[in-house]
Amino acid sequence: MSTPKTRKKLVEALTGLKKFSSDAEATAAFRQAFTDYGSETPDNVESVGKIVVRTKKHPWLRGERVRGLRLPKRGWLLSDVLGEAEGSPIPSRVRRKFPGITREE
């Protein structure tokens, strides 16, 4: 359930990924904070289960090791995927669900 406490926990998990001793610990903390803040609906649990925290060399940063939220099968940073999607045409399903949405939003 969304409360100031659960919001703070989620923000701390996201901004403090480096403080965890392992990627598995960071993944568990992020997933728990996400479902605590949102809810443990089947959709939320399934969605957060598709995100992991991993530390890998980043090809665009001269091989620097970066810990972040990633898509587990490919290891891509979620921020890189969303960054590339920025400015792309809005999918029709999203336009139907959110009438009037713009790219800038």
C-alpha cells in the first residue's frame, strides 16, 4: 500500500543500489519495496519479476562496471531501453489507454 514510509523505502532501494553487498540482495530489496509501495497484485508481482539488479561492464561507458535495473535475459539496463524509446511513436495501445498523451509527457 502506498504510504510515505513505503515510498521512502522504494526511493532508498532505487537510489542506494550500490549499498547492497550483492546483486541478489539489491534485487530482493527493490522487488519488495516495489510491491510494498504499489501492491502485490499478480500483475505487479509478474512485472517486477522481470527486472533484476545486475552489475556488468557497460559498453557505452568504456567498460565501466555499472549496477542497475536490468532486463534479465539480455542484461540491458532498463534506463538504456527506455532512453532509446524516448521520442519514438507512442504505441496505439498506450494512446487508447491514455487519450491525448504526447511524446513530451
